[in-house]
Amino acid sequence: MSSTEPTYGILGVGAIATAIVTGLCDGVAEAPPVVLSPRNAERAAGLAASLPSVRVASGNQAVVDASDVVIICLLPADAADVLPGLDFRADQAVVSAVAGLPVVELAELVAPAADVARSIPLPAVATRESRTPVHPATSAVTELFDRLGGSLVVDDETAYESVSAASATVAAHFHHLGTIADWLVDRGIPGAEARRYVADTFAALSDELSSPEPDFAAMAQAHTTPGGLNEQFARGLDEAGVHDAVRAGLDAVLARIVAPR
């Protein structure tokens, strides 16, 4: 382990925190030291048991005291309760993964720490395969997520909040796939086989999505034969207003994120 490695402290050990720790430490030759809060004790203990550079602290303040970079992975309501009771240092960096917590409010909660940034990590950081939106581009936040697949710097906070809203579409995507699988089941395909078929169909498209500059319109066109079945289905969704509903849903999520608290 390099002596120049920063110590990362993580407040809140849920699914995203687990993905960050896994990406930082699993299979990495020089994994950085990571200190976890005891919140979600079983998950934290499991990470510490499987990853040598990870340990669990006695409490949230002990995490802050031991860390060069504090990563906040708390739910918004929990962050509002927990952060005011902690003493941060001026020489620390803070990276927040808390939705809807603007930089100015974050800075007030963690003062005197002034090196603060926001991020929207996804589960794919566990395998270092996801670029993470960050704002602003502090050295601490970009260094962290460059270890985990790369940083997508978003300079404007309103645009950043829009990216945050877009990240709320994942569950809907899986509901879409589930609807297709359920339709097959209704027509006699066994459930496990229907779900496997749908999963395989869309997993096969992953190479197209890994393009450095994906063009979704071009991808759709490549899978559309004039007068064909893909064209019919896509037109039906458009005529039903599905894509307008997606835009309206994103507008509603964004309005919730930026609403005064």
C-alpha cells in the first residue's frame, strides 16, 4: 500500500457505498485505506472481512477523524440529521452522493471543510465500468472516480441536477423489461425462460452501448426495417405518448430534486 494513498471514510454503508468500496479495493494492487461507519453493521463487517484495506470505525465521528476524504452516502433525511453533529477539519475533502443536497448547503453542513463536491455514482463503479457525474471538479472527487471508471464533470449545478434526475430511470427500465417478460408468460412461455430470453436480448446490445459516443437515434434506426415489426412497436409507443410521459416524469423528478427544502 502506498504511503501517499488518501484514507477514504464512508458515512452510510448501503448499496452505493458498497459499490464504491468494492471498486476501490477489490482486485486492486495498491488499494487505499477505507474506514466505514458502523451503520448497516452486517454489510460493513462483510466488506472489512473480505477486503484487507477496509476497517469499520466505532462511530461516524471516528470515520471523520480518520479520513482525508469523507464520502457521504447517506439518505437525504439521514444526512440532515447526522452531518450537523459531526466535526470536520479544514484540511479534509468531502464528496457527497446525497441526492438533492446543493453544494452551498453541503458546505455549510461540513464546515470548516471547504473542499466539497457532489457525485452520482451508480452500481457499476464496483467493476470500475461507469463514468460518474461530479460537480464541481475538485481534485478529490475526480481522483476518487477516476479510480472507479472515470469522472463526468458537470460545471453547472442545474445541469448536474438534470443528470441526477436521469439516473432515476433505472427502475423504470427494468419494469419495461419485466413487462415484456410477463407478456411472454401470459402467452405460454415459462417464467424463467421468458425472463432469460428478454435479458439475453438486451444484454446482447451492450457492445453498442459501450461506444465512446453512442448515437441512440442511429442505434434505433439500425434495428428498424421500414414497415417492419420494430418500427410498428416503436410507432405504437410514440402514438401512445410513452416518450412524452418519460419527459414529463423526468421533469417531475427534477422539480422534486430542486424544490426548496
